[in-house]
Amino acid sequence: MTASVLAPLAARYLHWLALPDEATGDTAAEGGAGRAPSLARGGDTDEDPALIRAMPVVLRVEKAEPPPRTGLLEAAAGAAVAVCLDERTAPGGEWHDAVSAWVAGRIRKVTRRARGAHWSAVQELPGVTVTVGSAQVRALLPGLVVEAPRTLTRLQIAGTDLPADDPGPPPGGVPVIWLNPAVELTVGKAAAQVGHASMILAASLEADRLAAWRSLGWRCAVRPASPDRWREVLASSGAAGGAVLVRDAGFTEVDPGTVTCAAHWSRTPAGGMVK
């Protein structure tokens, strides 16, 4: 299976990357080519609220034993792309229309947290759960925000954060998503951003590389970049096989046009890259 459902995103990417910072917000991004993959705050868009689509991303954060931040972000990145490239999104599949309609517009993600019985209830909604160590994230089938079920809307959408942890250098042989060292994000915001990154990366990969990633269960590494490493990542973004970048629309936590993270395929052991 190819990433054909992500073709509209791939087609927009280079144009969107070249936009001036002020043009990355929803109100400035008219037409498919200029739409930025972002988590937009309600009321700050020129769209009809009844037509706004988003992918809900639910983080499992138990009060007694919260998961490590890195594992949660890695699970979020994997879950987002897993939904997009699930067999059910193929033409004729039961998820195809919903995912295609969402990818054709702004790829918003709305991150919520759940625990206990609420987490169990979320498993009944269509989507994919990814587990990384003790961390779990369920990305749900994107749809109209106004039609979100009560099972989802009762979950908290703000105020979720986890302390930084030290997972060590990223392993070789998996995609790596580097976080901008100059930007502080809550775990919910970061989860949405790494989900954008995994989708853009999948849209840019050749079929054989995509198949290899699928065989790994969409496993990826998320790491904070050192300033030196971040400069290297940004410099590689214009080259073939270089990093793909996520620029935020600036409605929550960061300024418009901020590059929050970057994804690339790690081909060799990456020891020593995090400084």
C-alpha cells in the first residue's frame, strides 16, 4: 500500500514551507496549496465551524503512573500515520472518505487526555492505538469537530504536561523526529506536532521505504535536538532525502511560522547526536 491518501499533503508541502511566517495562519491560508498543517484554535479561522475537520489524538495519562514524555510523543507520531495508512483508508475502504476529506484541507489535530474508564471507552471509537513501552496513544478517525461524540468531548483538552525525560540517543533504522530546542511545547501540543511530522514524512517517502516503516509498526524516535544538531537538520531540509519540517500556524503556544520539529529517516546508529 502506498501513501496515496497523503498525496494532497505531499503536493502542498513545498509551497507551504515557502510561505512567509504571517501567511501560515488559517486566516491567511486561502486554498489548498497554502494550508498549513496546524492545530487551530476555535474562532481564529475563516472557515465555517460546521465544516472544520480534525483528527482527535487521545493520550493515556494515568494519574498514579503517568507515562514518560518521550514514549508518549513517539506513540502519538506512530498513531497518526497508522490511521492515515491503515488498510481501511485504501480506495473503497471504510475509512477512505473520512481521511481523504481531512487530508484535503487543514490537517488539524486536537489532543486530549484520558485515564481509567474514559481511556477504555475511547477504545470503542474508530482509530488505532499505539503502545511504546508504558505509553499509549489512540489516534481516532478524523471527522467534523461538531460531530465529535460525548465519549471524546468530555475529555480534557488543555493543561496536560509531563516532565522531560532522558531516553538516550535515537536508535538507528527508524525515522527520527527532532524537536526544536528553542521552542517549549506542552506534551499535548508536541503530540500534535510530531503527528504532523510523521504524516509529512510518510507522504515524502518512496514506496520501499514506506513498506519498511510499516514493517516496523510505524516505530519512530522523538528527541530534543541540540542547537548544533538542529542547524544540521534545517540545512538538510532542502536536499533530496533531507528532513521534512513542521511549521505551526501560531494559534497556540508559538508564533506563526515557527518550525516546531523536523523528521528524517535514520539510516545508521545515531549515538552522540543528542548534545
